[in-house]
Amino acid sequence: MSRRGALRGGRLGRGMRIGLFGGSFDPPHAGHLHVARTALRRLGLDQVWWLVSPQNPLKAQPAGDFERRFRAVQELADRPGMHVSDIETRLGTTRTIDLLHHFKTRHPGVHFVWLMGADNLASIHHWAHWPEIFQTVPVAVIARPQDAVRARLSRAACQFATSRIRESEAASLPLQSAPAWTYLTERLHSHSSTALRARH
């Protein structure tokens, strides 16, 4: 079964813990893998789903060829517990909140967690219906060197300050009722897609 089809086949069971990791991944790099591996281990997840977006709606520059990016993510995430999906393309949406409603409706009883690097926490207030994202599923933020201070002082971090759980309790995050989020500090990885594109 292809990895695109693997997420369609009802292989999920009630009580499973699934991390949702979305992005254009243009290109995917070791920093992305760092986020996924950290979340898988620290949150006790059963799987991480890489949701490859056809386009980041906040970026004016068009994303690179989807098929090329999708194959590159498959190669990078070719590890136990990681799966790659083109669900945004199939649903015809680039909005995170639409994806979350889809997954929650299709898979009741599964514990979903939205995963993102600290750079996204610093800018998530620009996303469509961003407070609803926090109110729909727990959120795990993984430290990235570029935005550690900005992320912790961000609008989202301040607005949901009382919903933050201690990093030492991160393993319980998937079972928490939203809003709930945590900030995971780990060995920082400096790779970024912007820097990699600039080299070519």
C-alpha cells in the first residue's frame, strides 16, 4: 500500500496517539525530522503523520513542485511510526482547522496532537481561525533556534498561557482536553527550508 493510501484505510484504533505535522516542506530537511522524532519520543506517540501542503497560504512565493516535495518527504520520513499524506490536496484545502475537523470527525476516539516548530508558534496568529486550532486539539511546540524567544513571547503563547502544561508532563499531552499545549526543548537543529533554498 502506498503511503498516500495508508492514511485512508482505517488502520487507526481508539486510544491511539497521532501527531499531525503539516507544512509545505520546501524542501524537507533535518530540522523537520528533528521535530517529528522529538514529538514521537517525548509525547509517546504511536505515529506521526506528515501532511504535505500544496501551498503555504501565507507565502507569496509558490511552493516547489508537489510531487517532488512529496517524494522528498517520503525519503526523509522513511522510519518506523512515520507516514506521509497528501490529504490537503485530496480535500482541496490548505487550512489547518479544516484538516483538524476532518480528522476528528473521521476518527473519533483517536488522540490527535498538532505538531510544529517554535517558528510556527511565533507566527500562528496569522493563520486562519488560529485560536480554534488550540481549542480543537492539543498542540506540541518543539524548540527551533531561530525563534525560541519570539515564540515564548508570541501572541498565541500569551493568549493560551494558562493552558500550557509543564514539559515534564509532556507525555500526558495527547490525553489532555484542548486547549492544552507544551513547549519541548531539545538539542536544537539549525536547518531551515529558507536557508536550503538560498543555497540553490
